[in-house]
Amino acid sequence: MASNWTVCGICDFRNINKASVVWCSECDEGLCDECKEHHGASKSSRNHSIIPVTEYQKLPMKVLEITQTCQKHKEQYQTFCKKHDCPCCRRCIIETHNDCKDLTALDDIVQNVKASNAFLEVEQTLVQMLENVCRIRIDRTENLKCLQDQRIKIECDIKQTRKMINDHLDKVQEKLINELYVKEENESKIINQLLSEIEEIKKKISDIQVDQITIKKHASELQTFFALKHIEKEVSDQEKIIQSVLKSEDMKIKTLSLVIDKEVQNICKTASFGSVSVDSKSCKVVFDSNKNKEAQMMIPSLISKCIDDIKLSNKMQIDLQSAGCVRGCAILPNGEMIFCDYNNGSGAGSNVIHIIDSNSRTIKRTIQSSKYPYGIALNENVLVYCKSGKGIMEVQMNGESEKTLVRLNMPLYSYVAVDGDNIYYTNKYNHSVTCYDILGNLKWTFKNKQNLQNPQGISVDNNGNVYVASMDTNSVVIITPDGKRCKTVLSSRDGLSKPCALHFEPTSNKLLVANQTKFAFLFDVS
């Protein structure tokens, strides 16, 4: 946590307890009135920027908790490591980052961060999201008023029709009017509930805006830099919620209508002279977002690397011993590796997905599927998997709310990977890799039988490059993010023999490749 801003740092060092009146972000400490004068007169600090403590304490708590000092070595941060996405002090570089190549002076990284494209993009995105929420609220309010107007009109029509018949149909009239009110009430409740959710979203976005304005006004460049990542995540979460609202069934425009029975003239023979229905049509609101454009990332973000520059080194061989048929592999967060052996009862062969606790090695949860599931990938808190003959499916971790992301005649033994809004799957029968967006729209299909035959395991690195195990060519192929080019990076010369599974671990930049039998290999990717 940052220094205690409620007391004067200089006095506190001298064991004197005096309240601070200003805060110096460059010194990372508060100053009392007396120390403030010395601070302003000292040659080393006279050009430092100070703000009243009352203004500084308005910053969000997550910003106040940002420290400029290494908690391990108690030294000032001087450098930023792009590879590990973290700040480093002098001793951190020597102990941990001595082999890292992408080290940049921290002052260069944080300079003018408030004017950076990433910061401005968040500002613009917040404005656009607020406009989107307002448009949704207006649309739902108009629909609510439309329902009320239509209810009034239909009620009048019902009463006009009722005048044509005798008292025998009093009960029929009452029944129909009740039906009208019930349906209007049901739909109104849904809209009002959605409006309440929209107000909550609006408040959250407004709170983020207030935080960002305060950060921009009072936070140091370093604090702004670290706080920005958290804000970007909050913005992304709220944007997904808004998109989810727009896609929901509740955003369909509901209308009330009345259909008068043709036999109403022969009223004594009918039990009803009409019905009230609720019709739906597509929402008129169009979601506007900067995400539809290519966004410029902050400097510390990983820069896309051409596949021609990617190199694999430091090969480590893993003896799979008695493995009969490896169908999947992964690197766990603790560095351990796991393998699915089809012949020994794991990896495939039933209409269920087992979620296994790697510590206790027991089945934690089982998800039932009507068809054989093959390739499985985790996308945030949901599972994406290939369902034989049906397509690419999404299911909650608890097995509920299964939905189809891509509807197609999914071939057997397809593998799947998810990266951001992109879904990739392999087709061993036509030797292809296909990319869809999260809405199920086809983006590209890659085929190159010279390099890619019988594709199996698939994974995506930090730059969007797609790694595929080509089983029949005994190789691993990298495909560019646009699906236009490929490069063979591993072959039989590297020990590959019928490679079936692979996994890219994004934190350590390691690639695990498993042959169908006997051996697996771990590579450093640079």
C-alpha cells in the first residue's frame, strides 16, 4: 500500500506525529505545513507537484493503495518488464529479470499516460456506453408507453364490440379484459425489471467515470497507469453486460393486439369473441462501441509478433511411459502438466464432461451432453465444446443454460480453442482450421494440405497466433491471426510422431506438445 497520507512522512521519520496537509506524488508521502515549506525550497524537490490531502483522499481506494516502492526490496521502482507485465526495482532486475529483454524505463512508460490513446479510449468508451444505456432506457420507456396506449385502444375496441351483443356475454367480456390486463402487466413487469437493471448499469458506469475524472485530476502518472488496467476491466465487464442486455429476449419490442372472432355475430355459440396477444420484433437500439474498431493498446501490452520471428527452444522431453492414446494435455498454474489418455479411460468416450479437481484427483462435477463432446475450452466462467453433429456449444460450469454458438454438422474428434471473441476448431476430415466470432459469424477458414493434415490439438498465444498439431505430417503449425499464412515450427526432427494434443501457457510462454504415444515435449516460445 502507498505511504500513509494522513501523517507527515518527514515528521513520522523523526518520530513526530503531525497531520499532513499536502501530498507529493513524486516523494510518495504527505507533508505538514512546516515540511511543505522546506520541500518547496529544497533544490531536489522544489519542482515536485503537490496537491492538498483533502483532494488526494478523493482518489479511489485502489489508486491510494498503489505503491511506488518494491514491497520485497523496499527500493523505488525504476523499470517496467514487458514480458512479465510488472514494475521492477534495481534488485528485482538482478534477481528475477536479468534474462528479460523487454525492459523499459518506468518514467518513459508512464510519461503522458493521461493523454495516451488507451486512457482516451476508456474515456470515449464510457461516454459511448452511457449513451447506449440511455438509448436502451428510452427505447424501453417508449415501449412501455406504447403498451399502455395500445392497451387503452384495445380496451376501447373490446367495449365497442361488447355493445353489439347482449348481456349474455358479460362474463366473456370480463374474461377477455382480464386477459388483456394480465398480459400487459406481465410484459410491463419484465420491462420495468429491465429498466431497473439498466439504471444499475448506468450508475456503475457513472461511478467509473467519476473515478476516472478524479484519477485524471489528482492521481500521479504511475497511479493512473496501474489504475487504468482495473478501469479497463470494469469497462469491459459493463460493456459485456450491456451487450448481453441487447441480446436478451427481454429487448424484443412487445405489442398488444386484438383479434375479433368471425363468429362474433353468432355470439351465443362462442365462448370468446377475441384474444389478446403479445407480439415481438427486433429492438431498434444499435450498440455503439469502440471495440468494433481496432483499439490501440498501452505500451506495456504485448506487441503482436510475426510468425516468422517466433522461435521455440529449450526442449524438455517428458516420458509418457505406458500411455496408450493421449488425446489432450495442459499446463496447470502451478507448472504441473496433465495428460488425457483415451485408452486408459480419460479424454473421451461418453456423453458427459467431467470436471476434475487436480489436487484431490476426484470428479468435482459432471455435465451431461446428448451427443459426444470432443474438444473443450474454458472461456471465462463457461465451457465451450464441440458437440458431435450439432456444432460448437457453450454451457455453464454447473451444466445449466447450454446454448449453441455455431450451428454446423460438427465432425468427430474436433478440437476447440477460445481467444477473446474468437472461437477456433479443427476438422480432421477436410484438413482445416476455422475461426468464428463469439456470435457465430464465420471469420476465416485455413487449408494447406502441404503443411496441415489431420489437424488435432489447437491453442492460441498472447498475440492471437494459432498453434495446431498436424498429426499426419508429424508437425506443429502456426497460423497467423488473420488465417492467411502458416509456418511449420516443429517437425519429426524435434521428436514429433503423430502429435495429437498441445497447449500454450500464456503466463510463462511455454508450449506443451504431446505425441499420441510415448513422449511429450515442452518448449520455450520467444
